[in-house]
Amino acid sequence: MARKKNNPPFETNELRRSLRNFLRQPYIVGGEKGEPRAIGAHKWGVYIFYDYDGEPIYVGQTKEKVSGRISRHLTNQRTDAVAMSVLDPYEVFEIEIYPLPEFDKVNSRHPDFSRAKQTLDALEYEVHKLAVARSRFRAILNEKDPPAPAISITLPHPLRGRIVSEEVLKLRGHADTRTARRAQVISRLAQTIAERDVNTGLRRTLLTQASRLRSIAEDRFAAMGGNASVETGSEADDEADGPRKKSE
């Protein structure tokens, strides 16, 4: 049977399905005796995105609903981070969420809104610091650093899981595929910087992306044998031989 015209490709469907399954995972409030609730149903929280190498790449916060905010990042419903080429949704392999269930019923008109916002900002600060410490580059892609918090908090227990199925991993997981994609994102980000009056943080993001590109290229080169595997011969010989045959 032919695929309906309005149906997305297999890869897109798989990612959306895996993301929904992750966001439906139960998060137990109040320890083992508490009542489980889907992690994505919580309203307030902070999250970390990880790439295919387990590297933390982006930290965000939400006070609208965890599932809605994360889904907009990753399903092409544009956010500032995606639009500015700060974050590439294709790079996200795992998500770690730190929810604040005690504020689920708090909105902008609620008397506890100010306390909830202070707690959320403090949580983002601590999670951001944690993500940077976990990074091999000691940097993530956020163009802004969260301000110093007004209060101290204890990190809630997080829930972490992958959102990429084995089938999509086969399509996106190869180092050469990820290298090419990362280079494209860097090109778009560099073009944005060249055409606009941007803040210094965006230039730091470009530098971090360049470091990540170099790292994955170096790892792939080493895995293929490094300098010891480089062919000998002259460039003139290459030109005379014409286009190279594909390696098997």
C-alpha cells in the first residue's frame, strides 16, 4: 500500500514515537511510596540534551509543560535555539529531565509563582553547571549563561532516557553522517553571525561547535588508522587517475 501523502517519513515517525514513549515514562513524586506521573506531564522543570556520544549539549527550562517545550525543540516546531542553529534536533540522542512537581499547579497568577520561578532559575543554574562539568569540552551550546540564583536548592532526582530507536540509530548514528551534519550546522551558524549583530555568546557557541566537529573528525580519523593509513603518492597522480573509486 502506498504511503499517504500527508504522512511523515519513517525516520520522523520513529523519532516522534520514541519521544512520546520517553515523555510518558512514570516519575514517582515523593519517593517509592509516591504516585507515579508521566515525566512529560509536569509543568516546571529543567532538561539536558545529550548527543550520540553521551556529551551534554544543551540545557533548557520550562514552566509551561515539559512535554510541550521539549517537543517543540525536537519536532520542527521552531524555537529560538533551533532557528539560530544553536541546537540541531538531529543531534539529540538522550534527554535528562529534572522536574519540579511541587509547582505543577502554579501559574502566573498563583501566589507561589515568584517562589516557583526562583526555584526554577536556581535549578537551571545548577543543572547548567553540572552539564558543563560533564562535558569533555567544558562547554555546552547555550549562548547565554544562567544568572546566579537568589536561593539555594537541592537537585531533584532526574529521569534520563534515549529518544532514538535502533532503526533511527542505524540511519543517523554513523560518525561520518554526524560529522557531515555538524559541519552543515556550523556553516549555518557562521552565516547567521556574519549577517547579524549577535552577542558574544553566539560566537562561543560557534567555537564549541567547531571543537565538537574537530573532535568527532579526529576520533573517526584515528579509528580508520590515522596517519599510518594515509596513502602514498603525488597529487599529480591523483589528477591523472581521475575520480577515485569508492572504498568498499
